Amino acid sequence: MIPRLATAPAPALVLGPPAADAPWQLLAASPPPDLTAAQQLRLDEIMASLAHWAGSGEAPIVALLPLGQGAALLIRAASGAGIGPGALPQAHAVLVTPTLLGQIDGRAERLLPVLPAPDGSRSFGRGPILIPPLLPALPLRIGWQDIGVVWRNRVVIVPEAADVLPTLVTLLANAGPPEQAARITGWATTAILPPAGDFDPWDDCQLLVLGPGRRQPNGMPYLAARFNLLGEPEPVIAPPPAWAAWTAFRHATDGAALLPWDHDMTVEPVPALLARLADHADASRRNRTALVRALLAGRGPQAADLNAAGLNLLAGWLEQDGAADLADEDCAALGRPTLLAALARLDAPGLALAQMRQTRAVWLIEALVDHAVAAGPVGSAAALWLARHVPDHPALPAIVAARLAGVPGLDVTRLASPAVLAALGPRHAELALQVTAAGLRRPAGSLAGIATSLTALRLVSAA
């Protein structure tokens, strides 16, 4: 059911030259439009563009042309020949304010039935347009899918003049999602409105629907769609991965503190976008655990990116202050494997461990032996931390062994420190020698390498 409208009368405008070869101007308006200086300038530019268009003799057009600040002109324009013998070119227009646009669900084309074609007189501008509580229905094509007008500027070529309005209305009605459909601020049924001043129709009109005989200049920044054998426009543009990521984040986090969708997001790499969304959602430092758990539980095609965003967010907290503001129950809810996986994303996991209070660091490290990240830099960082703070911890030898079994790296040589070797003690002399061997892979003359080798030799002798 079409909802009833509660709208005020809209300003009706008649645009055109007052005499042959004269510039276009506002011939009549009721009530006079309340425009800012910038909007008045844009109106003058639009009239200059229409004046050049009218000289082409092209058939009458309809268009929605933005005035700025959310307002637009809905127009029906015709050259003199399109009105009648001896007539001057003219346009009828209605000023669509942001308030009026909101009352008609952002669908300015719904006003076309109450906007008459220009007839050469000024009678249209003698009174405001009275918008009925129920606007007449517009012709719609049934069964058409959204062809992706909102993602890229499109020009649709229709085979018959009678197809122009139904095609235009259907494409605008199907344009989604709403967050992105707001990008469509203008449209036209001609491609030859020329630029005038700062007004460039090819920038301001995101959709063109052209009937037979309409000119199509070279260099148009539009992806053309033509009709297939089934009478449907092709090709269809799929939403970009960034949109899928944004909607997946919204779904996973129930829209918590979500950044509003912006068209610039369409070209943003998914990992970067998700990281930015997560950082924004975390800005209040509330519900951190719920946010990360939601991202880690994300499903569907974006699951891997959502999970990575959750781990990156958690890694940032660990790096910042050891996630000091997470309560013990929050850490338990996230789980030690998750915290360790986040720790492994840091370039210097040891710095995060150093910022944790001792009981939490021990609690986390005790789960490291059975976790794959023990074979990487986290293993080295944990071994060094234990050697300095809890040297007699029984997990230390296993963690050192796991790291030595992993891929060699600079962090392995850091294990060759007197603190680690002393903590291993004579009972793990063989492991101490392996650590020493790793330390001696440093450049020759390293004092640390010499010190560790001497420490290892003492351990072997004591054994």
C-alpha cells in the first residue's frame, strides 16, 4: 500500500529565456525559492546548461539536478520545437528540499506525475505545486534485479522511447542498499547537458536513461547497460568486497558504534576497513570482550577477515598496555588460545608481556606449551619473561625446546642470555648448549655470544 503523504506545497518554477536569443532566467516562481548564495549560483549554472542543451533540438527530457546542501531541481525541459511552432525553450521545475525528499522516501521521481510538461506559458509558476496525499503510481518493470546502479555511474540504453520512464523509475526503485543509494543525487534522460561553471552533469548525474536517437558523446564516465533477449538490462555490478565486510561487521557486532557507510569505503582494502571499524567501535573502551568475541565468531564469506580484525584489535590492546583494562573474567571469556594468537601478531610480543601484571602473564604463558605460537617469537618472549620473573617455572624448558624446534629467527638468538641459561640450570645442560649454539650464530665478536657460551660451559661442567 502506498503511504499517504503529509507535505507542504512545493515551489513551482518556470525557467527559460524571456525572448529569443536571451539568456535563460527564472521566469516565474511561486513561492519564490529560498536559496542560499551557493544554490542560486548553481541554479544559474543549470539554466546556462539547459540553454545550450535546448539549442541541440533534442527531444524533451526529465532530470533531477542537485543544487547542493541536499536540495535538487526536478525538471521537465523542452526545446522550442518540442513545445510547438514559434515557441521558446522552457523548463518546468519543482524545488525538492531535503524535507520534501525525506517525505517521499528519497524518491524525487515520484513527483513526476504532478510536474507537467512545459507549454510555453508561465502559468505553472503562478502557484505552488500541490502534492496530493497519494501520489500517482509510476510504471514499474516487474522482475528486474538491482543492476548495481549505486556502485558505479550507469547509462542504460532503451530500445523504445516509451521504455525510458519505466526503466528510470524501476532502476531507481531497485537501487540499494539504502546507505549507498544516497549516492544517487542526480539523473537525466539526456547525455548532452553541457558543463557550466562548476556544474558538470556527468559528475552530478549518476544515472542516465537514454531512448533511441539520443546522442552518446565519447568519453562518458558511465558503464553502459543494454537489454538482453529477456528484456533485462545487463551487465549487473556486484557489490564490492568492502560492502560485504561492512555489513558483516554490522551483523557480527549488532551495529555497535558502527561507522556510517561512506562511498569512499568501496575502494578501501577489506583488512584496513575492518581494522578502522574495529578501532572506531573500541573507541569508548566499553564492551571490548563482546566486540572481539563477535568478530572472532563471524561467519560467512567474510569470516576470515572478521576473525583477523578481532585478533588485530586484541593485539592492539596487548601492545598498548597489556590489555590492563580487561578484567580477569574478560580474559577467561576470550580464552588463552585467543590471547596467544593475538600476541603472535605483534612484532615485539615481549613488550606486551612486560606490561602485564605477573599473575596474568604466568596464567597466559602456562597455556603456551600446547599452542603453536610457542614455536615462534612468542616462545622466545615467554622464555625470557619466565627466566627473569619466575626462573623455576616448570614450563620454561618445554617452551625453549618448542622455540628451538621452530623456524630460526633473530628472536632465537635472544634466548642465549645468561638469565635463560641460568634458569635452565644443570638439569637441562643439553638444551642450554642448543641455546648457546643459537646465540653463537650472531656476528663474530659478540660479547653476548661469548658470555652465553661460557655460561653454557659452566653448566655442562657442573652437570
